Amino acid sequence: MSSLNTFSQQSDKGFWKYGHLIFTGFYLLPLIINYSSFTANQITMSLAFYIAFILLYVKAINCKSTGVTKLFVAMLLICFCATFYSSGTPTLFGFTAYVAGYAYSYHQRIYAALAIISTVLLSAYIGDIGKIQYFLAVALILCAALFSYGIAAKRESLYKKREQESANQLEQLAAIAERERIARDLHDILGHSLSSIALKAELANKLNQGERYAQANNEIAQVAELARQLLSDVRNAVSDLKQLNLVSQIAQLKQRLIEQGFNVKVSVNLDTLPAKVEGFAGLIIKEAVTNLLRHSSTKNCEISIEQTAQQLLIKVIDNAPCNTLKVGNGLNGITERAEQLKGSAKFTCGDTFTLNVILPITAKDLQ
């Protein structure tokens, strides 16, 4: 038989990993209750077997290889031998059954269970047991209970492992989605400006060759201005990516709008937000403000963020006529981020352009 998985993956730490060993003390009850009837040799051997069993058990639950079968057999052998010195071995048999239930696969557990039952029966009939029926009843009940508990612990361990793997996959997908968003942002920020710089530089070169120096110098000046503006846009984008606090980020975005000549009204009603929701909300608001900077004709807008017990509501209004709605990378990015949190994003076009985003907040997020 071989171990399906290593015991080192058990999630319990500290006391909860070894604290249950206190129950192995029931093995010593006969020795304590009838101390006067035991010889010095019996006491010494009983304690020696007990210490050896504990050491093997601890090694088994930390076993990092398929060698758990050797430890399992050694534990059974100790239980068998200890029965000749103490009638408290049903407790040790039970802990051995837990190891078998946790360590082995379905078919391996059948063989392990048969080995345990056979050893219990052999110990009872060969050993000098006064009330054999009580010994067998206690041993078999404990083995069945702890064997089942070992199986349940194994299933819980596998479930937690799958849950962790799923969480890791979600984090990886979120990282991929964020890289795609950054790529879209850089494309939007750099693409148009770099194309303009290239065209103006070519035009300046042709004007210079045609000895139209005044016009060439004017184009060169525009190239320099475009480069400075592009540098500013890239710095702002990087600054936004580094921003963690939503309130501070909103204040920064408001200042950017004001610097660009916007008349902006901001209403923020926030309590403590889960980190994940706060991160996504900051990215969504940043996209919305970028959209305003690029497309608003009146430079008159409103931003409202309100938190309820179950939701975070984000509303952005551009007070400018909106005849047709062209959904580009920015609005698509907002929709994708909202959907990643199982929320929604809606855009309405008419006398004004309105963005409404709803991000759910669950009780689990707040823990």
C-alpha cells in the first residue's frame, strides 16, 4: 500500500495538529486505575510502547513520502505487542485507524481496515484480556469512528486544496485581464500621440527640405508639445495604477479634471470597502474620467459614488448631448471589470451621457 497524499498538507497548525493526542492518554487509564496490580516491567513496557507509538504517529502525520505504510505497519505491531502489557490499546488502534482513513485511497483503505480488524482480533485472543468482549467492542467502535473521521479529514483537505487552486486560477485570470487593460490603456494613450508625432516630424523634414523653415520650426514645436503632453499622460496613468485608496484616487482624478478646465461635481459616500471591490472601483472610475477627458464637449460632469450594505453604486454623467454611442476599449474595459465582480455597467445616451455601475458587496467580502 502507498500513500495517496502527504500528511504535510494538513491545514491544522499548532495545538490543533497535535492537541488531539491528549486522548491517547486513555491508553494509560488501566495503568493508572490498577497501578498496584502492575509489575515494574509491565509499567516500563507499557510506557515504552506508548512513547514509541506517539513518535510513529507524529512522524506519520508529517510523512512526505509513500513511506506511511511502513509507519502504519509499525503502529499496528506496537498495538499488538502492547496488548500483552495493558488493556488500554483500543485507543491506540483507533489512532492507527485514523492514519489509514486519511492516508489511503478507497481500495487501499479496505486492506488497511482488514489489517486493523485482524490485528485487534488476534491481540484480543492471544493477549491476556480479562473481559474480551469489552475490549473488542471498544476497539472496534473506536477504529470505525476514527477511520471514518480520517476519511472525512482527507476529503476536507482535498476540498480545501481544490478551493485554493480555484482561487489561484481566478487570481491568474484577474492578472491576465489587468495586463490586457494596461495594454489597452497604453495603446489609447500612446497610439494617437505617437502617430501624430511621426506625421509632424515627417512634415517638418519635408518643409525643411523645401526651405520653408518657419513652418518647419512650427511643426517641430508642435512635436515637442505633443511629446510633453504624452509624457504627462503616461505619468498620470502610472500614478493611477499605483493608487490604492479610493477616496484619494477620486480626489486626484477630480483635480485632473479641474486642471483641464472641467466643471465637476463629486459626491462620495463610502464606508469600509473590501480590497478587491475598492481596487476594481478605482479602475472603473479612472476609465470613466479618461473617457470624459477625451470626449466631453461641454466639460461639465458629475461623479457620484455611494455605498450601501449590499452594493457600491458608481454614477458618472457627462452633461453634453450624446447622439450616438461608440463603445471603445474604455467602455468595454468598464463592463469587463464590473462583470468580473458579478456586477453590471450600463450606458445611456441622450441629452447627457450617463454611466451607471453596480458592484455587489457580499458579507464574505467584508470578513
